[in-house]
Amino acid sequence: MTQFKLGINAGFAINRYPEPEQWTRLVSEEFNLKYVQFVADLLNPFLPENIIKQQIANINKNCQKYDININTTFTSAFTRVNHLLHPDKMQREVWFKWFKDFFDITAEFGARASGSHFGILSMNDCYNEQRKEKLLKEAISYWQQLAVYAQKKDFEYIMFEPMSVPRELGWTIEETKELLNRVNKQNEGVPMKICLDVGHAPHPDQRDPYLWCKELGSESPVVHIQQTEEDRSRHWPFTSEMNKKGIIDPEKIMKVLEQGGAKNVLFLLEISHRERYPEDLKVVEDLKNSVQYWKKFL
């Protein structure tokens, strides 16, 4: 029987609650959650070493205070850039080191895994097949090296998130499986896994999120959850208003993940609010309601 847990992606805190004492208190006291996926936008490895050390200590202190488990780490809104598929070789190498540094931070939190999108191709590179394959081979090598590095940090796995357009990769189930297999083929380091998002079902022939959960459930220990419409990635909260519009049913999601072979799944709320008034004031209440809604089914 599949074991399900509920947590939250820390993207809700970016520029609203960047103080560790604030977002940790919200997760614990307002949302009544324990598991967090920390995001790089709250502590970017590009920052000076003394700031990183100070922030890690502060974050760990507050996580201990509020009994919060940073289970995994991930990139987020501000760090959704080309990374390992940047057109410029020197910048690809910088991002490769950046991921190592991010894994170092992840290990300091005691997290079990880290991840991102696989990499983002430029428009020019995406539609030049020769160039695309050359960059993909290099990115696969980078991820394989990161898998070995992650093992040294006592990770259980690394992961990537299938995205929403061809150049961001993983836009079909078949392509997602192929990327996974190509990275794991070396059979060294920790395995690469999938971080599914129930709103990312982009290909015109595969826009059913339940199909993705069934086909990739066995490789998805982490699943981003959002309320959304068909053919969209709305990142709506699970409020009564949005649940009437949306297509995501918790019971059905859990059923198809189990059918797909999932064993242990951590659901992470990934809810986005626009930076406008009065949306900014709804964040905490919408997240509280979303947690309460999902806990009915868990």
C-alpha cells in the first residue's frame, strides 16, 4: 500500500516571508505541516560564503524550534533559468558548480534529495536537432556527475521536474522516461527520480495529469500539487471556489499513483499568488485551507 505524506514547497515565502523565523513559524503553526521543500531562491549559492553559513545556522535553528523537516530542496521562480543547457559553455560550467554548492547547502539541512528542471534550451538550440542532442549529451553527463556527488552527500536520489514546453524538456511521458533512463544508465551515484507536478501535462496528446501519475508514479517520490484547469498550470489553492473550477481530485490522484507503482509519496503544495493587491493578503489563508482540504483525504 502506498504511503502518502503532505508538505509544502517553500516558494510561497519568496520575497514575502524570507526570514527563516517567519516561514518556519507559518509552516508549523498556521499550516500545521512538518515537511518542507526548501527552494534556492531563499538561499542562493551565489551569495557570499559568510552569509550562507549564517543563514544555514538560522534556518536549522528555526526548523528545530518548530519541528520542521526540510525533506528535499529545489530550484524555483527566480532560478528557473537555462542552467545545464545554457547556450554558453562557460555559463553551463558555472551552473554545474552552482548545483554542487546547492547540494552542499542541502546536506547541511539534512535533506535526502535535491532537484530542478532538467535544463532549459534556448529557442535556437531546441529546434536545431544536432545542437540539441550535443547539449543533451553534455547535460546528461553533468547530471551523472552530480549523482555521484550527491551520493557523497548521503542523498537518497536526485530528481528533475517534467516541464511545460518542448525546450524545457520532459514535455511528454516518453521523453521524461528517456531522460531518466539515459542518466541512470551509468549506474553510479544515487538514482535520478522524477518530481511530478499535477499541472504539468503539456503535450496536446497527453494533457491528462492522471495519465502522468499512473505512468510515472513508480519514479516519483515527490509530487507538486496545485489546483488547475485542463491544459493549464494555474497553481491555484485548493479552496472551495477553485475546487469547483479545477480538475485535481486528491482521491483520484492517490489512486492512480498507487496504480503506477508509487510506494512512498510526499505531496508538496506549490501554490502561487500574483504579486498584486489584495492577492498578497490571501496567501496564508489560502494555504491553510488547502492543507485542511488535503488532510481530509490523507
